[in-house]
Amino acid sequence: MSAGSRPRIGVLALQGDVREHIHALEASGADALPIRRQSELDEIDGIVIPGGESTTMSKLLGIFDLFDPLVERLSDGLPAYGSCAGMIMLASTILDTRPDARHLDALDITVRRNAFGRQVESFETDLDFAGITDRAGSQPMRAVFIRAPWVESISPDVQVLARVPEGPAEGRIVAVRQGNVLATSFHPEVTGDRRVHEYFVEMVRR
């Protein structure tokens, strides 16, 4: 794919903040489309797994006969980005989840659901994000955490991109990358800061 091309990136559209991700991807140089059918998986160069509720999302993937086809495409190298619940869905190990919940096993990480607490304990903070805020002239990234997970542990193949800088959760991992799979605990699609989506679009182009 050429550097100036517009990749086709799908957003899993079963549940969660689908529209916000589509707008962010379009503004970042991609052609974005909602994904609800198995046939649509064959038309995309990358996929976003949005925030929402991870156990509900795993059930809906089964109901829509998307779970196994998505696992297959991910194992074949489809680039993916997951935000919040999307991080949980992409993880290999999930703590504090329901016994019947399934996950996509695309990132060799252990995540803890709702690690930061309930909805009323949602918060914002400024982060340093490797590959984005360390570029010349860049500003810190404002991150919004809403019933968010954090990463408890990673394999040696996983790169840590961001940690909580201060407060009770100081040092907790909130953004990771393994090959062509990216995940954040927070919701960049709600802030108007397109840099995470631009980063992912560039991943897909490569």
C-alpha cells in the first residue's frame, strides 16, 4: 500500500462507540466502514474494535457468526486497534471477567477489566505516548478513561507505548503494541485528538 493511499478500515459495529471511530478514521486519511457481516471482513485492510462492554461484544460476535472469521483474519495478520473494551477483546488473558466471555487472543497481554473503578471514577489525564508525543513539537496526549482496563503484564514481544503518569494508578500500562496490533485503555475517539488514529492508519499503510 502506498504512503498516500486511503486504506479501508472497518469498525466492528455490533456495540459501542462506532460512529466516533469512523469519524476519527475518516479524518485521519482512511476510508472507514462499519462491520457487521463476515463478508465485510474480506473487504478491509484493518479493523478497529471499539469501546463498549466486552462481554456483550463477545456474545454478539458469536450471534453474528463473526467470532471465528475475525480470529482467523487476525491470525493471518489483519492490523487491528482496540480502545478500552477493544483492548480487552484483543487480549490473550482477561482478569475479572465472566467465565463464558471469549476473547480474540491477538495481543500477548493480561488485562484487568474495570481496573480503574466504576463509571463515577472515570477520569482524564495527560500522557506521554511513544511514537506520538515524542515527536518534535508534540504536546502530551489527553486521555479519557471510562470504566477502563489496564494491562497487568506483557510478553517480551509487546511494546509499552503509554503509562499513567501520576495518581493512584501511577505506572499502570494503558497503551501497547505487538506487531500490527495496537490497543489503548482510553478513548481517543472522544477527545478530537486524532493522533492515535493517524498512528494506526500509518500502521495499516505499512
